[in-house]
Amino acid sequence: MFTRLLFTFTIFTLASVACAQSDSTQLTTEVVQVSGLVVTGDSLMPIPYSTVYRARDARGTMTDPQGFFSLPVLEGDTLRFSSTGYITREVVIPSGGKLNRISLVQPMSRDTVMINNAYIYPWPSRDTFRKEFMALGLEEDAYSVGQQAINPFDIYDRLIDVGLDGQALASQDAREIALEYSNLGGIPTTNLLNPVAWAQFLKALKNGDLKRN
């Protein structure tokens, strides 16, 4: 019984020492602030919105429109750079020195993807294409069925009742506001000397539109 208790105590002590050493190792690991640019390898142009993240926990950031990024990591971490159309790169971060900062410029090489050959053959004539297309027997979709059920006269009547759209209403409001501001501090304009207004008045008078009911 005593031997078993001694063995259990020894195992527990060794495990505690190992955990303490591991924690002390993690505490001594310095945090390094990595900042830099992600650029193309051929012309050194910035690559916007590329992904920069730590490989150990897949957490990171994205570059801004100028290709700049800044990310805190631990010494010995592996940074992974990826962007659509470019080969993924990895960089191991060393010590950051006294200031615990590192600046780097990461060039990216373009990724060329080879695809299989595609052969396109034209139809001999439009009649042949029409015959083959009709032979497919495609079912009518909801859009085609809806187009067949629409009455063009009904659409015209509805368009009359729609009125102005958003852009037309905004333009009309802008014109009214501009006219209002142009009359500030002065006498509002009148149509007494407007020949177009007089012509409309005489036409309405001739047609009897001004008569009282």
C-alpha cells in the first residue's frame, strides 16, 4: 500500500514539474509585432486584401488597399500569406530584437493554373441550330409562362399610374429647392412677361377651359 502511494505521489510531482516548465517556456516567449507590405514579385505592386494569418491558430488579418498589414505573433510562429491568383507563402518569425518589432516585405508569385483544352465547334447554319435546339424539348420556366400571361394593354395602363420613379422625384425636388434658393432675398419671379405662359393662357381661354362649371 505504501509503495503504491509513493508511486502515485512521484508521478503527480513529475507531471506538475513538467507543466510548470511548459508554462515558464510559454511565458518567456516574446510577442513580436510584425508589420509590412505584401507585393507582387515581378513589379512590386501592392496586393490589396490579401490574407495574413498565423499557421498555429489560423487567426490573422487582411492587407489594406495599399497592401499594408500589422499583426502580433510569438517568436517562432509561422506567418502564412495567401491571395487569389498567387502562390501561398510562409515565413518563420525570428526574434524581434529590443523593440520586439519586425518589418518585412513579402513578394508573391503569380499562380498559373493549367486547364484542359476546350474545343468549340460552330453549327453549320441557323436552321440546323434551330432544329437541334427545338429537339431538346426544354420545359418552359416560370418567366416564360409569366410572359405569355401578360396583357400588353394592361401593362400600358399600369405604367401610366406608376408616376415618377425615385430618380425623377429627386431631380424634381432638386429643381424646386434650387428655384426656392434663387428667390431668397428678392422678389419672386412672375410669368406676366412670359410669352409661353401668355400663349397657354390664350389657348385655354379659346378652348373654354377657364369657364366655371
